[in-house]
Amino acid sequence: MSENEKLTEEKIFEAATVVFEEEGLSGARMQTIADRAGINKALLHYYFRTKDHLFEAVFTKLAKKMFSKFNPIFEKELSLEEKIRFFFREHISFMQHNPKLPGFIINEINHNPQRIKKLLSNIDFKKLWSTILEHHAHELYKYNITEENLPQIMTTIASLSVFPFAARGILEIVFNNYGVNFDKYIEDRKTFAADFVIKAITK
């Protein structure tokens, strides 16, 4: 692929991401995506024959981009507490730059659960637990974290990060009544959520 082709594909991805986030798969139009990318519709179809193919590519790229942010979590050198703090700092920062992504992903998962199933099919959760156990056996024992309750802990951590963005419209209305700035609340949450989880598992 030439440099020009790479640039064109990147413009398509950027435009399609915005349109899909705003309109969803069913509401998005290829002409709208082409206009936003500054190309003609025929060229868009040359790169991606159908809207479904383009959506699949955008959805997969966004999800992989998000998951790749957390590779340091699997480094042995970081303590469990450091990994929790790293997750909230990086995940919330990623959401700040992609604020519509949680609603977009949740909506599309509800419409097509097979899409996320396919995306997660390469993740070996047994190996994930083995890696965590190898790195943090003493901490897991101290905090009473087991293979059985790990899904509860992981989904709790994820929800503490994702929910404010998924429910932003409602939260901003509530916060305005109390003079709370949403952006400051999100910035503070990077530390607050980490402290909350660490205190919870410590008890």
C-alpha cells in the first residue's frame, strides 16, 4: 500500500469513526462518511465494498486500540496496586479522547453480540488468570482475590471507569445543579476510582 493510500484509508477511518459514533451502524450513510473524509463515494467503496465491512474494520480497530493501551498491566515489575492505578489513569484518559466510544460499543454489542464475541475469541482468560497469579500470588492471597471472584472485581473496575462516559448526558444535568464541573470530575476520578478499589480489596 502506497503512502497516499495509507493516508486515504486513515481519513476514511477517522471520518467513519465519527459518523458511526454519532449515527450507529443503522443510521450511518456511506455518502456522509465519504463527504466527511473529503473523498467521493466511489473511492470509499473501492477501499470498503460495503458499510458492514467498513463498520467491522472501524469497530475492530477501535477495540484493539483500547485494549493495546493496557499491555503494561501484564508486566511483572508493577505491583497490583500500581496496575489498578495505571488502568484508571490510562483508560479514563482514553475515554476523554474518545468520549462517545462507550455508548457506541455498548449499543453495537447489544445489536450484534457476535461482533464482540469474535473480537474476544483470541483472549485466553485461563492464561490471563495464570499470569496474574504468577505475578501477584502474595497480593491475591492478601486481598482474597480468587479465580472465582476475579470476574466480579474486573467488571467492577471497568464499570467505575466506563459508566461516567456512558451516562454523561444524565450526569452533566445532575452535576450542573450542584455546581460540579464534569471535566474536573473526570480528571479527579482517575485517582478517586483507583483509591476506592484499592481500599475495597484491602478491607
